Amino acid sequence: MMPDLGKYAFAVIGSYAATALLLVALVALSFWQRARVKRALDEVEARQGKNDG
């Protein structure tokens, strides 16, 4: 099922592994930033709610 990569096997497999690692890191960073921004927005909304009434 896997093609014979010959002398380029390490480079090709390494490239796939690096790409997968970078994609996982980007997704994790996105989730972390989303949580951080959501907390900040909740804090701002809570302060506005207390001031309004």
C-alpha cells in the first residue's frame, strides 16, 4: 500500500510528521487563544453588567 520511497523515505516521512505536528500545534494554539479571549470577553461583559444596573 505504501510506495517504495527508496533513499527519500526518511525525508518524505519526516516531512509528513513535521506537517502533522505543526497542524496539531496550530489547532491547539487556536483553542488556547479562543479560551483566553472568551475569558476576557466574559470579564468585560460582567463589568458592564455591574455598571449598568
